Amino acid sequence: MACNMVVKQKFLCFLASLCVYTGLKAQQSVEASGITFQYEVKGDSIHAVLSAPTEGWVGVGFNSKNSIVGSDLLLFNMRGKQVTGTDLFVKGAGNPVKDSENGGKNTVLIHGGTQESGYTKIQFSIPLDSKDSNDFVHVLGQKYWLILAYSVSDDFDHHSIVRKHVPFILKR
């Protein structure tokens, strides 16, 4: 009987961890070409899950205009069970520069990720306003452009195979 109770407790802890790891309570969702960006605004941060049908990198960008140039671009990949990410500002076409090399800092917090059955799913958070001039300032209710992309490669220098620009309004 005691053994069953321990198993039940471990199972409930496992379920709770899945909810924390993959679930967002009041989530909003945007989908384009198989890429999904789910998010929840919590306090002064955006908590997000980004997924795409690839085992290469996945990315999301933010811009006030319908352009990759001038965007705050976040790219993520998985090698084994290790998730890495980079925080970029796109100075010109084909010229993304790491915030840390452009007078800023990496303001992305990575919470985890999975890669299975040909899909990559990354959990992360970013501040609404990082005070970094390379980063987009997210304002609730304001229209801007969400850039969703993925590659077949984990190498961030490899161009996207899919990139979609979607009009977007951040909601709580």
C-alpha cells in the first residue's frame, strides 16, 4: 500500500511538472505555416512556447514594421537535450548581430525544450521592456509584426526554410 502511495505521489509530481513546463494558463496563440507561438503575459514578462516542424533552429522576431530589418530576433536550437538561444538585432538584410556584440545584452531566459517526432518546442521568457536598445518594447494592445521562422539546421548562420510575417497584437 505504501509503495502505491509513493508511485501515485511521483506520478502527480510528474504531471505537475508537465503543466509548469509546457502549459500556459491564459495563453494566446498564433500559428503560421506549422509554426506556433503561444504566450502569456505575466507581470512584466512574456512567457512563451515556440514550436515548429523541424529538428533545426526555431525563431521568433518582433518589429513595428513588416520587415526582418530592424527586428528583435530570437533564435533557439537543441543539441541533444541542451537548449541554446541567441538574442539578435537585424541591422540589414542578412546581417543579424548579437545584442551582446551591439552594446546590449541577451535578455532571453530559456526554460526548456523538447525535440521529438520531427518537432522542436522551446519554452522561454522575455521582458516586455528590457531597456536594451536592441530589443523590441512590447506594449499591450499595440499592433506590430511577429516574425516566425525555422531552419532544417541547428546552425544559426543557416537561413530559414520557412519565414512568415504575421500582424500581431499583444494581449494579456
